[in-house]
Amino acid sequence: MIVKAKIRTKAARDQEKARQSRLNFRLPPEIKNRIARAAALTGRDLTEFAVATLNEKADEVIERHDHILLDSKEYHFFLDSLSAKTDKPSDRSVAAAERYRRGKRKGVKYHLVD
């Protein structure tokens, strides 16, 4: 009988770890049971289901953050606002520009490039 063993070097293990990140969190048993049931119903194991679901939700949140949908009335208001003649920006606009320059917005950290 011949036994083949796959020997991985430390460098190979480190390279494999670098390709994947880890996310650990605790949750109540009833939530875990619901997630496990949903995973089973979709034919996925718990990890596959969790990764896919978290990824989909992240895409939704990012999409909402990166795009603004305006109806016709809002769109025309926006265009009119851009073309309005004003002597100087409002105090509110100045404050918003300052927050942007500092890279601060509630729940968001801007990464500004000069």
C-alpha cells in the first residue's frame, strides 16, 4: 500500500490564508437556527449561505449609497437648483462642503484624493 501525503510549507499556508479573510461573530441560537434552516432549504451549507447572503446585502447597501434615484419632479428641481443664480452659497451648503472636505459624514468616512 502506498500512502501519498501532501506536505504544505508555511509559505503555502500563509499564501492560502492571505486569499481568504475571516469574519467571526456571535448570535442568538434562534437566529442561527433560522439561518441554518434557510441554508438547508436552499441546498447550501451554513457558511456558503451566510457568505452569499452577506455579499448580496452588502451589494444592495453599496448600490443604494452610490446611486440616487430621482423622480421627474425631483430631477427638475435638482437641475433648476444647479442653474439658479446666487451670490453666495447658503450656510447649509458651506457646512456640508466643510464636512466633505474633512471627510466626515454620519456613518461614512470619505477617502479623499488630492
